[in-house]
Amino acid sequence: MKIILNEYVQFLGEAGDTVDVKPGYARNYLLPKKLGFEATPQNIKTYENNLRQRARKIAKIIKAAEEQKARLEAAGDLVFTRKSGDDGKLFGSVTGADIHKALEEKGFDIDKRKIGLEHPVKQLGATEVAIKVHSKIEARVNVVVKPEVEEEPATDPNADAPTERDNQSGPATEEETTTVDASDQPEG
């Protein structure tokens, strides 16, 4: 019995191969598990038509993936700022989730499992990260980690200017702080 295989079958052949097998093996194993179908003239014609349609569909998918790869690589570096020590090690890390979020902010819809980051980035500097756009197409994106600059507290420009009180010498006395009206005091 001639069978056209739908997928790889060990010791028999690859998908698309026409093989000659015993009728019982075809009826009891290959056909029920949809691993192949009988090679009649009608089935062969249908299979060839499906192959052409599948090839066109795969070509469209690959073309879209190539376009997305070009857009990803043209998008520029993904820049992150993190707190770090003097030796360049980060207090924390840049993870695949951080990269996913940055890509979403740039307008890319990529599954975070497709970001090929083996270990989180824990050093300052640039790292190249692979993003699997398709099973055969991979884009490379630069991830740049910069140190977080500690901001100086904002100073008021008038805070250092001397006030009239500062120009007087010594601390204020009680006489300076209270005014006494002479008419209120008893004579004598």
C-alpha cells in the first residue's frame, strides 16, 4: 500500500515521502494517527496543492518577520539606567521582562519568551541581545545600561543670602524683641 507521510516517522521517512508499507501497518497505525494518507491520484493532487498554498503562506510569514527584524534593528539601542557600585556592577539587573517592556514602549509586540537573554544583565555597558522573530530569523538589539546619576538636592538661590537679622551682632535680647511704651510704666 502506498502512503504519503504527513510528518517524520522513524525508520520510514520524512514528511512528503511516498512509501510502500503493508496494509495492516497503514490501516492500524499510520492512518489513525494521521501520520500519512493513502497515495491515490486525488490525494496526491490535493497534497501538492496544499504544499503550494503552504509555501505561499510561509513566504508571507518570513517576509513579515524580515520586515520586523529590520524595524527592530533600526529602532536603536534600548537604554536603561540603574543604580550601580563603583566597580560597574548593578544593584539589581536588567531582565528579559525589562527589555520586553522597553520594546512595547517603542511599539513592538514581541513575546517575552522570544527574547534570547540567557542571564540578566548585571554590568554597566552595552550587551547584544538576540530576539527570535521567527524560527529561522533572529534580530539583534543593543541593550545599554548606564549608571543612575544621583541628583544634588535642589538649592534655593536666596537661601545663602544674608538677612537683616544676620547682619546684627549677637543673639537677640529681650529688650530687642519687646517694645515698651513709656506711658504704661509706673512713675517713680
